Amino acid sequence: MLAKQYRLSKKKDFEAVYKKGRTINKDFLIFKILKNSLENPRIGIVVSKKAIKKAVKRNLIKRRIREVVREILPELKENNDIVILVKQEKGFQEIQQAIKQTL
């Protein structure tokens, strides 16, 4: 679980990142990134029902992404709001590799 200070949770924050943020497209992940004025980066994860039907699998993917982000959080130097959108289901190794390459 990510500490509260590293979570992007409010709807208005997500909307700001969607509207003003820049987009980085990986194979099965989309990263929306927007600079923030806080002391630390914040991460939001979106796994749509359209992409993955079963809630159990959506939650599993979110847990995997949170774990990878938690590992690389100390390495993130810039203070950004980051929304990670998942397009399809992949294994832990593929998720880890894609996130580390991008962030």
C-alpha cells in the first residue's frame, strides 16, 4: 500500500492530469504526467471494466502496480502527478519492466 502522501485520490486531481498532463504510451499502459507543486510525487491507478472484466483481476493488477511504484518511489526525483491507465492484463514482470523504463 502506498502512503497517503503518495496517492492521487481526488476527482479534481485526476481531471487536471487528464486535461493538462502529457501522455506516454507504452504497450499496455498509458501514463499521464503533470507537474505538481507538492514536495512529493503522487500516483493514481486506473483499470477500467472495459479493459478487464473481472474485479478480482483488476484489483490484482492494481496491487502489482502499487508494489512496483512503491519500489521505485525513492528514485523519482521530479514531483509529478502520475495517472497509470491499464489497457490489458499482463504479468508482474512485464508490468515491472514497463513502469521502470517509463518512470
